[in-house]
Amino acid sequence: MLDSWLQSLQDSPPATAIREGATLFPWIECVHVLALTVVVGSIAVVDLRLIGWASRDRSVGEVSATTLPITWSAFAVALLTGSLLFSSNATTYAHNIFFQLKMALIVAAGANMGLYHLLIGRDARQWRTVADTPVRARITGAVSLCLWVAVVAFGRWIGFTINAPT
Amino acid sequence: MQSLESFCTWLAATPVSQAFQTTEWVIPAVQTVHILCVAAVMSSVLLTDLRLAGLGDRSQPFAAVARRYLPFIWWPLPVLLATGTILIVAEPGRALQNPVFVLKMALLVSAAAITLAWQLPLARNASFWDGPDGRRPAARLVALASILVWVAIVFAGRWIAYIQTN
């Protein structure tokens, strides 16, 4: 059922064009890598402030307000380009353990962020200094940072476990 | 180019290169660290350049934004050079005999020059770029050049994998 859907995705005209074109895949991959560096780097700005290792003189609210719009824009681009890359070889990627783990880690990072926004970070506006930042928020930042590092690692390992230029 | 080719052949035959080539996790792990450092640099460059262009967070002077992110632009560079060197030792011909790699190194020198071009005047005069003197057009030009060159570095980095040289 799922496999037949993946196969029809892979046979769709855009996916076929990406797979068979000489330069389409690398160009989309370039944009994907650029977007993911901005996602991971900008989210790390917030995480490092939550942990208390950087931007120590700024409130968590200020740091989030200036960087998270950039994170979300870059995430949208990474999601779009990632979906296009996936479609070009959907059946192979879907069965790759590193791809599966990467998706699970992104879901976990999203859940961690959701937990932060709904519960842990509700009074984030009052966390003016590192000393004001509660331990639960610091843990959320550390978890986020670890998850995104792992997402990058698993993403790189996908390329080495399917037959592709690395 | 005869001597470069023989150098690459010699390097690839050294015990250290052989060890990198035969230990499966080395290249993906080192590439992961490399990409994470690129993420730090790319996001710091973007956040600084947006503010330099007058688009980012205006609640604080440019000098404060620059002071926050400059360490994350310069300090990853030694790690990038170290991890890049390991990748070259592991696969010498892939990079050294690749015109895209040469282009990437030239772009990297340009990026460093552009960063110094805004950093050095700022060190002498904290309000150099966003003072009342009206340097906004120049600031925008420098910011745009910086972003374009860094994006080109990321793209070139990925294209190294797709340009076959021998």
C-alpha cells in the first residue's frame, strides 16, 4: 500500500525529472544544505541562550523573536527541497534506516519545541538573564541542540548508505 | 598538473589516508562536523548581514549584533580547515584535482576579505555602519556581497561531490 504510493510518487513527472536530469538533483541538494545550515545554526542561537552559553545579556524572548522567523523560513525551504529529493528515489529513501531515524528525530525536535511553546516557555518573556532561566528551559535547549546535531549526522549518513555521490 | 596528480596518488597511498578510506565512519562523521561548523558560520553571517543591511533586529546597534556573532564566524574556521584537510587526505583527488574545490577556496578568501572589510572599520568606530553619516548604501552592498559569497561557498562545497575529475 505504502510502497505502491511511494512508487507512484517516484514515477511522477517532477520526481522523474530530478532523478534523470543531469544537474537538477545537485542543485536542489545545494539549496537543501544551505537551508539546513540556517535552520540548525539559527535554532542553536536560541538553544545556546536557553542553556546559558551565549547571548547571556539578552532575554530569551528577544533572542527568539529575532531568530525564529529565520529558522521557520529556512525550515520551509529545507522541507520543500527535502521532499523533492525524497520523491526522486522515494522507495529507496523510505527503506533507509538513517532516513527513518532522521524523520523520527525531526518529529522529536518538533515535539520538544511544541512542549516548550505550550508549557515550559510560557513565561519566557520574564527570563531576562541566564540566572532567570529555569532549569527545565535549559534542558529543553540542550535536548533541541542534541537532536538537531543528530539530524545533520543521520542526514549525511543517508548519502553513504544509498548509492549516491557523497 | 602531472606533479599534482602524482602528489594525490602519493597522499592516497599513505597509511593515514588508507586508514581514513577503510574506516567507514570517518568521512561521514567528519563531513557532519564540517556541516555543523558551516551552519554556525552561515547563520552568524546571515544574522549579522541582515542587520548590517538594516533589515534585522533594530532594537540594538549593529556593533552589538556584530560582537555577538563575530566569534561564531571566525572560530569555526580552524575546525573547518582541520575537517576539510582530513577529507582531502581521505580522498585527495576528489578535492585537489577538482576545479570546484579551487573555486571554493577562492570564494573563502573573498568571504574573509569581505568580513574584514566591515569588521575593521567597526573596530575603530562602533557607529561606522549605522551612524548618522548615512553609510547605509555601502553597508547594504557589503552585506549583499557577503551573503552571496557564503551561499556560493556552500553550493560549491556540495558540487565538489558531483564534478568528476578523473
